[in-house]
Amino acid sequence: MAILVDKNTRLITQGITGKAGLFHTLRCHEYGTNVVGGVNPKKAGSSIEGFPVFGNVKEAVTKTAANTTMIFVPAPYAADAIIEAADAGIKLIVAITEGIPVRDMLNVHQYLKKSDSILIGPNCPGITTADVAKVGIAPGFIHKKGKIGIVSRSGTLTYEAVHQTTLTGLGQSTAVGIGGDPIHGLNHIDVIKMFNDDPETEGIVLIGEIGGSDEEEAAEFIKSNVQKPVSAFIAGSSAPKGKRMGHAGAIISGSKGTAESKIKALQDAGVMVALTAADIGHQMCLALRERTGKCHCNNAEDCRY
Amino acid sequence: MKLLEYQSKALLRKAGLPVPDSIHVRKAGDVREALSKVSFTEGVVKAQAFTGGRGKAGGIKRYSTPEEATKFTSEIIGMQLVTHQTGPEGVSVHSVLLEKAGNALHEFYLAILLDRAKVSPLIMISPDGGVDIEEVAEKTPDRILRLYPEFGKSLSEDLKTKAADFLGLDNTLKEQLGDILQKLYNVYLKYDATLIEINPLAITDENKLELLDCKFDIDDNAVYRQKETGGDPDAEKNEAEIEASKFGMSYISLDGNIGCMVNGAGLAMATMDSIKHNGGEPANFLDVGGSATEEAVTKAFEIISSDSKVECILVNIFGGIMKCDTIANGIVAAVKSSGLKLPLVVRLEGTNVDIGKKIIDQSGLNIISANNLDDAARKSVSVTQK
């Protein structure tokens, strides 16, 4: 089971001939993902590292039955690449590209309303279903097959959460990086719904950051719909107002989007919130124990909780 | 990227929006000649700076003769403008706008911004202009109207009517408002704005609507295609921040004494949070990016240690694609070549972490190793408190 990517994933890379595109295509392939080709209009008909290169997504879908794409196309053209993938009937579009203008993403958002395609990102690390398949740029080896679903707005904090749940022995069902841009595909709430319905997922880790109201909306949903234990971490409690902290979406404007309001909303929904990022794994352990009455981590014998 | 008032107003004027006559001046000696080119005699000297509340801080002065205008201009250019929106250090003023003074009978508020939750531009209107809109939103939220344009279309008559009715406008002004809304919305889309705030939108004594002040933010991701706006993407950055961006790093100086070097924006914020959580203060936000080279790491050390407040440097790297041994080599080389004397706390995790730690331990350098992010923060704080 798990969510979004699995053994049925048939992946193409838009921008496969670029340095980053090729590098990560190879890493995904090594991890076990079924990579069926790539797209570059200028190099159609050729092949790279054994992967066929197609002129457009439609052709790639026709010839390979691809159902998932990973986008490395440069920012000025990335929105068109997303729309092209949706047009070609690709089910899952994972946009890694960073720096796509908001106006372009408004167009994409409108376009996808009329389509069945699911967008993850942009500006995200992608999705990994532990030991099965990986679509994106996450380091594969930190994952361990297990029971925790992870959803995160930040790349390296996704890795931090994966690493810590691996160390505790809980492992992951699927880890999803939804990206740090103000307008993106799936939100926290969408992914939490999927984890809630996934029998393989027994606990959920939510990693948020300052800016926007995704986390507050997720908290509302969790409060009334999610029985599985949830732990969370919100980055940016020390960030000054009005400064963009790296991610385009991570900015506190006025009194909106503060870490404080997000943490409060999550705690009100019964979510265990880690106060530092080093505590994410243990908070998940604690949340699971509170809900199930027993300790599930590696150190059950002398679990420090 | 933010635009200054004179840059914003040039775009508004070009789009046919009613803004007062004005002329932009960079030095007091140019005032007389500038005023000879315009039709008005009495006006205001307005400091060009990225802050609201300029009037109260002495950044806006009314003049009635060219002599007065020159005098105020020489006073305002070069001043540090300290307002409720700036820190105590204020912002420096490099130029002024000389603008025709008018009589506002009433002041409204109008803004177009991005509503992230609704994934749409949002038009915000209030009859209470000229004041802080956050205060209006808090105290009298029913005095603010929110309107959502239909995607990809011109503004509907219905939307324009709702806006005019909310402000209680007569038919003449209603028509003017409709025109202003449409043109401003076009400007918003054309220039990749994320915020245009008109405060105030005034009714003049000639019963005309006029856009008196303007705040204009452009999407940082779209700056590459908005060069004609005249905005300077580096205008609000200090030297170190500009230098960092040349190496693909994102750096923001803060007030504390613990310098940070981290890969990833979220992890960089989380590192700052941990420092604060453990009783310390971060000196900066620094995201070295996903594929930092040895050159970039060296540059990062240079930038962090050029801040005289820094008493300790914390390096926190989760090596995924970047391998920990590569990073460790980079750190050792950078410390040796820069002759860094400050205490250094390093936390490495991820690919080849054991080799990385060994390189650090065997370097003979005075580097404090940390096991996790929190441990690193604690050690940094304790070093600075000795």
C-alpha cells in the first residue's frame, strides 16, 4: 500500500538530459523505481544512460505507459512542463524545480482543476515509499520500511524526520515533501487524508514552517477526522517578521503565519508538537505510545519516555 | 523585490491610473531645475524608502517655495528614517519625490494581494484609509471588503459595483473606481506583483479619485522578467547578503552572536530555533543550498565571520546528495585557508557521516563535534556563554 508511489509507478523525467535531472533519475532507478524514460524536445529519439528520450510527454506516455513524472525543467519553463504532463494524462506530477513565479503557478492551479492529475511541489524533494520506489531527490538510504507517514514543506527537514523515525526503528510508509512555495499542489491536509486512509500508515509526522495557513487547516482536519497519532514540528519560531527565510512561502506577514499560531492550532487538535527538530522522532514515538498504550521504538526496553 | 514609491507610481501612471504629478530627485541641487519642469508650485517632499509611517518620522514635508523644497530635500536625503516598521537603526534615504499637494476630502484603502489559501489574487477595500490596515482588520473587521476576481477574466461589473457600494460612492466616482480597479488589476498581473497597496486612495476637492501612496512588491521568482519595473532586487540587502546570493546561498543577518551555516531553508530555520530554545541568539540565517561546493563553504565562512558580533559558528549539514566527507573536507580546507579563530561546532548527518566525522577529528583543528541538531545548539550556546 503506502501512498502515491509504489511498484506500479512508471516514471519519466522531464529535463532528463540536464545534470541534476540525469543524476537523480539514476538515483531513483537504483532505489528500485521503474524509470521508463525521459523528455527533451531537442534530443528526441536519442537515449541517455539506457533511458529513451522522447520529444514530448504525450509521446512518452504512448510509448511507455508512464504514469508519473519528475520535473527538473528550469523555472521559466517549468509551469508549461507541468501543464504538458497533465495534458498527456500523467497521474502524478512531481515538480522539483525551484523558483517558479507565482503567476505561472496560478495558471497551473487553474489548469489542474480541470484535470485528474495530482501535483506535488514545486520546490520540493519529492516522494519516497521506503524500500519500494522513490520519485525525487531525497537520499534513499536514510529510509527504512515501516509505519510512519511523513509530510513536510521543507526538504532537509523531511530528511531529518525520516532519519529520526528510522533511528527509532519505526520506519516510514511513505515520506512526502510538498514543497515550500506559496502556491503548490497537494497541501498537508491532502496528504494527511491519504495517510489516514492508508492501512500501512500507523502514525503521521507533519513538518511545517512559518507562512500561509496550511498547518492550521491541517490541524482542523486532524481534530475531527484523524484517529491515528500525529506529531509535528514547525520551523521558524525564531524568524523575524517580513523576512523571506529562503523559501518563497516562508515569510511572516503582519500577524499571520507565525509558528506560534500553527503550534497552538496543532496542540489544540491533540498533535504532539516537537519543540526542537531533534525531537521529531521521539515525539512520534511518544504519540504512538500514548495512543496504543505500548512503546514501539527500538529502545522499548529502556525507552527514555 | 520591493519598488520605491516613485518607481511604483511611474508604472501606475503608465497604465493610465490617476496619480498626482510628481518628479523624482536625487540631490538637493537638482530641486530648482526639477520644479521648473512641473506645473505645480506647492507640494510635498517625500522620502523614498521602504517603510510606511514616513510622515510621522519626518520623511514627508510640505513646501510652498522652491527654496523650501530645496531645504527639505537636503534635510531628508541622507537621513536615517526611523519608523514603527523599521528597527531602531532605521532605513537610509537616497532620494525624494517632489509631488503636487492636493486636498483629500476622504481617504480609502485599496490593495490587491495574493490569497494563498484561496489560491487567487484578492482585492481588499476599506472606507478607512490613511491608517494602518492591520489595525482596521483587528478592531473593525466589517470595515474591510474582500473580493476575488474570476480567473483569467476582466473584473465583473458585479465586483466593481460591490466595491463602489461598500465605499458609498456616487455615480461619477463609481465609474472612476471601476476603471481604477481594472487598471490596477492589470498592473498587478502584468508586473508579477504579490502586493499593491494604495493607501490612501483619496477623493480630491475636484471630486476625483487619486492614488496618493503606493506599496508595490514583486514576486522574487519573477524578477528575471520584470527588469523594466526599475526595481533593484538587492536594494534591501546588505553587502554580505548580496555576496551570498552570488554563490546561490540565501543569507539574512540577525542580531545574535552564533553564526549558522546549514543546508536547506527549513533546517536553517530549525537550527536558529534550537539555538534560541537553548537560550542563545542566532547571528544569521544561512542556507548554503543543496549542492554547496567547497568554494561556497569557504565563502559562507568568510561571510559569517565578517560579522563582528559572531562569537561561535555552528555548522549543521544533513548530507543527502552532498556527501559528509566532501563537506568535512570543505570545512577543514576553509578553516585552514581563512585562519578562522572562532570556536566551531559541527553537526554532520547523512551520507558517509562516519568518514566525515573522522576527517574533522583528525584535522587537528579545534572543532567541537555534535551528535544532533539540539546537541549542536547547546554546545554553541555554552561556548558563547563561557
